[in-house]
Amino acid sequence: MSRDWSLREATPADFTAWGALRARLWDDSPDAVMESDDMGAAIDSSRPATTFLAVDDGGRPFGFIELAIRHDYVNGSESSPVGFVEGWYVDPDWQGGGVGRALVAAGARWTRDHGCSELCSDALIDACESHAAHRACGFEETERVVYFRKSLT
């Protein structure tokens, strides 16, 4: 069964629905749903960051990709600045139909339009489904990193 959907850039009117999707992606993080000021900054066209939403034929978001231009070193990249996928999610009911690929393609176009030659991303080391989705969308794994911390208090 084919369902109609489209992509569009997020607007302040999307904060509630977009925030709910973010909470599903980062369900273990109390900071998953940003305050509206933070979300506004994420879609402020004067900053090198944006969000694309996948929306159904009723205009309801069911997926997103958050992008930013990073000037700092990004693990595995060969240039700077790079586009970076800050977050990427598609509702499970919509997965497998090309939505994730379309979101990544929109992100790649946006990144190229901002003068970058690479689009980078990361995923938790045990997030095998995310790794597979990245590979299916043309990303190549560059390295695996485990970060450590020792509290000194």
C-alpha cells in the first residue's frame, strides 16, 4: 500500500509534533524535547542549521532530520566544515519506504548548498538498526570510538 507524504523544512508551528518525534528518538534523554527557544534556534535561517520533516498527506510529521554545519573536527571526516546529522528519525510504521533516504538526500542538498563536500553522522556503538540505515543511505563507516571519563570529585 502506497501512502502519500512529502518533505518540508520545519517551522515554529511544528515544535510540538517535532518535539514528540525527538522524544521517541532519544527516549532515554530528559533533554530530548527542546524548549521552544532552542528549537527556534535550530530552524533560524541565519544560523547554519535546519530540520526537514517528513509529513503525511494531512501535514502531520512522522520523521525528521536535523542538520548543522560543524567547523570543529568531526571524527572520520576529511574536510571542514562538514554537514552533520544531529538527529534522524522515521516512525517505524513509515520505515522501509524510502523516507529515510529522502530525508538524507534533502540533508545532502542542504549541506552542498552550504559549501560542504561531506555529510557526516554518528550512532551509538550498539545501534545496529541505525548503522544499517546509514549504510542503506550511502554513508560509510569510518571509525568506532568509545569515550571514557573519570570523575575527579
